[in-house]
Amino acid sequence: MPHLSVSTNPQSKYCPVWLICVILSLSVVHTHASDVLRVPQQVTLSTNFKEQQLSISWLGGAATTFDIIILRTELNITVFYGTVSVPLDQVSGLQRWNWTSAEPLECTSLSVKVRSRDGQETSEWSNTQNLQGSDLPSNEQSQIYPMNRVVPVGANTTFCCIVKEGQEFGYIKYGNAVVNTTRLSRRSYATTVVNQGPSHQSGANVVCFDSLTTLIVGAVVFVGYPPLLRDFVCETHDLTSAVCRWNVRDPKLYGRRRTKYTLNMRNCLDEYEHVPQKKCIVQQWEGNWTLLAVNPLGQYRLTDSAELSHRVYPVAPTKLRVDAHAWNATVHWQWKYSSYFTLGLVCQVELTCHGIIKNFTVSGVGLQSALLSKLQPNEDYGVRVRCGAQQNFWKWGNWSQPLYFKTKTFVPDPPDLWMWINEDNTGQVVWKPLNRQSHGQIIGYEVTVWSREENVQHTHTFPPDAAAAAIDFTQIVTSSNDTKVTATVIAKNNEGSSQPASMVFRLTETHTVAVSRTVYENSGFRLSWQSDANTTSDYVVEWHDSACSRNCPVEWIKVLTGITNVTVDSPNFQPGVRYTFSLYSFSSEGRQLLQRWQGFVQELVPSSSVLLSASQQDTDVVLTWSSIPQVNHRGFLLGFNVYNSSGSELKLIANLTDKEIRSYTVKGLSEGTHKFTVKAYTSAGEDSGATASITLEPYIDWLIFELLTSLGVTALFFIIVTFFCYKKRKWVKRAFYPDIPEPKLPGDWSRTQGPLDVKPSSHSIIQIVEKSDQDSSKEMLVVIPEEDEDEEEHGMGDEPVDTDEPASLRYYNQVIDERPIRPRYPDSSTSSASSLDSGRTDVTYTGIQTSGSSLVFQLHPAGSSEDQQPPIDVIDSCSGGGGYRPQCNNAHVASHELFNEPQAYASGGYKPQSSWHLDSPTEAGEVGGLAPSLGSPTSVASTQFLLPDGERHEEEKQASSSASTWFTNLLSSSKP
């Protein structure tokens, strides 16, 4: 037999032990894991179709966390997937979880699976459990879910429609609206209605249609409220039974779905579903009550408790009757229950008259009547009564039916009297018609006006509809207007006459006081004044239309003494009408006007415009307009606006705040047409305005005025100059008109011709030409030497006289040539021709001096006419002929050469001062063609100076001084 030997090795000793421990640990872990995460078994499904709830149960071992998945079986669409914690039911040993579906469970088939979970590790899914829906092929008919469901207001409800096999789905309508749908399966379609409102009494319809809009199937849903109660209370009417009342919210559920009530476990009959107040009667008072209300959506509970005497609610009195008198009445009534005869009651009597309600309160045991005082005669009233318990008052009972009655008639009250006086001592007595104060049918009024001082009285009767009596006070007051007059009015009805209403006044009472403005507020015109110590009775405030001045329709109110303000309003007030308010006080001497106001209820724009006219004033326009009648003001006038309405727009020219102004001047306008508009305005605005047009013409009067002014100024200037010259005439004469010696012609000019003695002049050479056939009929001129003039006569002073002239010169006025001699120069043609056209010989003497003059004597002025000119022969004096040629200088020039060839003077002969010009261009015409030169002797046939011109370079100087020389010659051309 072999020998068994065992060797000891430390490493081999511990290795089997370690291995055994590892194996045991793995075994324990595997055993625990296989025990916790086992697949759920015995999965079962149960349903609650009304609540749309699916209950899932299973055996899951020790696990508490599970994954659940729910799918729509036909389309394999996940409806729910989640992890839930489900505790183990110690009684059944099962896990149970409930799921509520959004759609009714009948709509389609569902598949459910469950698995266990421990952290991240899960078991296998359980076997699939199916919940069969109504859309199975074996169920071929059309269906809709839910059917006749009751849901609360505000809920969201899902409806599904299952179409018939072979039929195509169309749409779903909720009420009258088409709603969106979702496909759940081959035949099933769903829609969700959110936030549903209360339905009608018959509910809300849900209808399914096919593709041909044919109704397939429909359902009804009822949307309402759960019960809600308030104000629950129990009380008694007959002091025995109990009547409990409460108020409810309308649940919107009716019929078999209505709310049902029980009171202390007794059913209460709800006869009126739609009435919000409910009541329930219990034949015996119990003291404690419990009210329960139940409907398909829920229930509500209320309680109440009280003693009988604290909840007495009397019934309404019955069989009312009234014993009426003129000023009071008694109302009677009866009670339904005899228990009221011993009950202390407090009753309220309501009296109504013309809409005015007045309450009377009476009290007593078993009360059955009440006295009504302070009534008005002949007045219609209405009365009703209600009562309550006098002790432990709970509430007023119900009102009785109203009873109407009328009080008896009585004599009238005195009328409210007033007096209107016109300016001509006429007027009217006015009074307010009696309404309630008549106390019966008025049959007439009696008006008396009398004066105690004059013992005069007038009485008149007026019909019942009269309210004024016209009075002529001049028939009553004859001696003095200061006499007191008393007016009295009495009203009459079938019961008799009223007390007289009287007023004392004087015709001389003051009617003029300062007028203030008042403003209409919401409640009327507010008037205030200072208290009058002299008043002995009430104040009176009178008002009327301000536009009225005679027998005005006037209104008034009385204000008690001591009151100093009042608010006046009247239904007769009209907008745009000015009203005048007058305050009167009364004393033994009559009435006195204290204060006056004016105002408008509402100011309007003026109803009419001014009458506008325009007139021209120089270059200005004066606008004038008339005033607007006061009745058309319709407000307080604030002023006028003046517009320039030329063109399409109105341009404001002036705002005139003075309402009394009636004209305005528009200044500085140009010529042409202008249009102006004037509008009056109030606080409400402007009126329509008045327009005037005017065309501005040139101002002729102004032009004439300017012309006359200019002429006047000119005339005044000449007058001043003339006056100055007159005052300074000696100086003017010395300066501008010195004395000039003039030839004296002594002797008789009517005698026959004779020799003319002329001083020989050293400055002139005059050749005498003798002619045998001279005309002896012509007169002879005798030239006398000039002598000194008297200083005082001529004003010459000590001026020297020209002494160079010879003492005498003898010359015969013989004709030189029978023919007219043409001028040598064109500028002197007129004068030369005129001097030679005469039939006589002219003698010209010219003194050589600074300011001399030439004097031409024409013996026969009439001899210069054309028909008296004799023929003239031209004689060449240089060849010894008989004619005279002045200054020929031995130049033989033929007469035809003289006239036809003026250039011949340039070749030879004498040129008589050709540079000389006339001092005045008009002088030649003034002397009839002869233009004698001043300051030099001239020949007969020449008008030029005989002195040679030695200074030709001074031509410009002579031209500039010609004007002054002409003026000097003009002054010296006539005698002073």
C-alpha cells in the first residue's frame, strides 16, 4: 500500500480558504440580485370607464420601483412611459398603480407592460396585457364616447368618434364649432374641448360626420357647477311652524341632474328650479336645522339654529280700509293669524302723494289701525302697512297691498301775491295759481285795489284760470304818487273763500339800483345779500326776462327773514336769455328794492349781427355799425372783432373790448377794393358777422387842398416879397432901377417939319444924305441935348451925367431907301425888317453909359402898316449916290449882293460888332421889331453897337452875365 505523506507549506495552506470565501460571496450576491429584480408576474388590468381610469396590479417581489409603458395597440404609439414607486400591499402581496387616461378607455385598445428597477438595473418586461377598446373589427357600428357625461365648468374633455367599418371619417363639431381631431387608430378619432363653459338646459352636442358631411353619431355633455348655498335661515310666520330659506348659485344642471335638498334628513321639494331663492317648510319649530344640497358634481352643507321668539317674521296685513277727513285719515287692517292678537307689534305706515313718500310708525299689542295726520284737503294718497315683532325685533314683515284714498275738500289757502308796476303808473296784480293749496275746485278770484288815504277802492272778479289782473293806478291815486296802495286777492271754491292775500306798495318806490352779474351753476343762480334791518317780513326774489319792460311774465319766491342767500332755479329758464333778478324787502311803508342781478343760464353767440357801413376818409376807411338789440345778445357782449376779409381768410385787424364803441378807423389803405367784417362776441364765441365792401378812389379833395395850399403859399410869398420891396423901394430903385436921363422934346410937335438940332457925337459919324424928292408931309424930329434931371424927381443922386455928347446935332428925317433893308445877320432879321418896313425915318439916340436906355420915337405909329410903305431905292453912298450907307468904309456893295451874299462882309467893309448879341431874346418883339442896343449909339439901319468889340476872348463872360443884364434891361424898360 502506498504511503501518504503530507507536507507543510504556508502558501498552500491559505489559498483554499480565500477561494472558498470568494465563491460564497458571489453566490450570495447572485442570489440577492435574482431575488430583487425578478420580472413582475400576474399583471392584471381593471377599468373605471366613468373616471377613465386604468388600474394595473402585479407581483413584483421585494422591488418598489417599476417602469410602466402603455401603448395604443393598433398603431403601437406610446401613451405613457414612466418610472413609478409602488409599495407592496401587505394584505394582497401585490403592487397596484392607477393611471387616468386623457381619452375615454373605450376609444381604442391599449397594451401594458411592467418591469422592475433598482437604480440603473432593470428586469425583463412582463408579458403584455391588452385592454380591448370599442374599435375592434368585430364591433362594426359607429360609436362616440363619452356619452351623456356631466362635467364642471372650466374642465377639459376629450371625445372620440369610432367610424363604421368601410366608412371614411370627416370631422367633429362641438356645439356649432368644428374642432381639431387626432387619429387614435384605424377607425377612432379624438378631439379635446378645453375650458368648457356652462351648457344650456338640454346640454352641449358633440356630433361626428363622415367625409360626405353625413352625421354619423353624436353625444351630449352637460357642463355645470357643483352646489353652492348661502343665506340659510329659518323663521316663523305663525309662531308655530318654521320656514327655512336660502339662496343658491344656478348649477346649470336640470332635470334628473338637478340639485336635491334635504332639511334635517327630510326631502325638500324644489318646485322652481330656476328661482335662486329656495325655501322649505317644517311644521314644527325645532331650533336646529341642517341643509344638504347634492348634484352630480358634488354636495354642499349648511346649518342654522335660533329660538322661536327671535325669528318672528310677520305676514302682511290684509283687508285695509281708510276713514278720510280734510286734514287727517285713519287706516285699518286685519291679521291672518289669531296669534298676532297677543303679540307686541311695531308697524310702519307708508303714505304716498304725488311721488313723495312719508312714513308713520305706530306700535302696540295686536295692532290693527293707525292715524295719519297733517294731510292736505282734496288730495290723493296711497297707503300700505308692514309690521315686525316689538320685542326681539327680527325684521320687517311683508308690505300689504296699497290702498288709495282722497281727503275731503276745504277752503283755499291765500294766494301767493305779487305786484308789477310799469313806468306809466299802470301795472298788474299777479298771483301764483293754486294747486294743492286750492283744497278743492277753484271757482274764481276776487281782486281788490284800494287806497285808504284817498278812500278809493276797485274790486274785480276773475275766472279760475286767471293769474293776473291789469290795474290803472291813476284811477286810484289822484292826489299824490306817494300814496300807499293795497292790493288784495281772495280765492274761492265750493267750501268758501280763502283768507285775503295783500301787499302794500307805493308808486314812487325806487326801481333803479346797481346791477351785478350772477352765474348759473349746477343747481341754479346763487344770490346773496346783506341783511336788511328794516324788513318786517320775508324777502322776495323776483325774476323775469330782461328784454321785457311792460307787464312782464314774472316769477318770484319768498325767502324767510334772516336768510341772506338763495339759489334760484326754474323749469322755465332758457339758454341764451338774459334774466333780471330783483331782491325786495317789506316794511309797513311798502316794499323796497334792495339789489338787482342779471345773468344767463347758458351764454350763446349773438343771434344777429351788427348793421355795418364803410366810408372813405382820405386814405382811411371808417367802419360804423349799429348796436345789436339786447334780445339778440344771448350773452354778455365782451366786444367786437374787426377783420379784413379780403381773400378767402379773415385777418384780425382789431379786438375792441369796449362794447359801447360803434366805429373803427382802418388807416393807411391802398387804392382798390377792401372788404371788412365786424363780429360781436360773447364768452360763447362770435356771431356770424356783418361784412361791408368799399373801393378807395384817389382823394380829389386832398389834391385840390394841396393845390390850393401851394397857390396860397406862393401868393403869400409874393405878398411878402412885394411888401418887402415896397418898404425898401428906395433901395430897390437905387440897386435895380436907377434914374436915366431922357431926351426932352420941347415945343409943339404938331408944327411943320424943321431942322433937328442934335449934338454932334464923337462916337458916331452920321452921314446926311440929301434927296430932292423927299416927302415933306413927314414930320421933323428935333433932338434936344440931355439935361440933368431933378434928383428928387428921378432919384439919381449925385451920379454923373454923360458929358461926352456934343451940344447939338442937326439931322433931317429923310428916307434913306424906299425898299426894306434886309438884316445883315439872321438873328436880327425880324427887328431889322420891322425898322425899315416903316415909311419914315427913325431917330435913335443912345447914351454911352453903364446902364443906359434907348428911346425910339415913332412919329407915326400907324405908318408902319404894309399898305403905306413907299418903294425904296438903294443908293450907293460910297459912289456919290443920294442914299445913306452907314459905315460903308468905301466898300461898294450892291444891294442884291447885300441881301443874297452875306459872306461879302468878310472881304471888306465895316463889320458892325458882329459878336454882339441881344440882351434879351424877346426884346425885339417888345419894341415892334426894332431892337435898340443899350449903352451905344446905333445907326438907322443897324441894331448893333457901333463901338468895336476889342475883347473877343470874353465871349463866355458875356454869355454868363446875359441873364443879369436882361433882368436889368427889363427893369429899365419902363418908367418908374
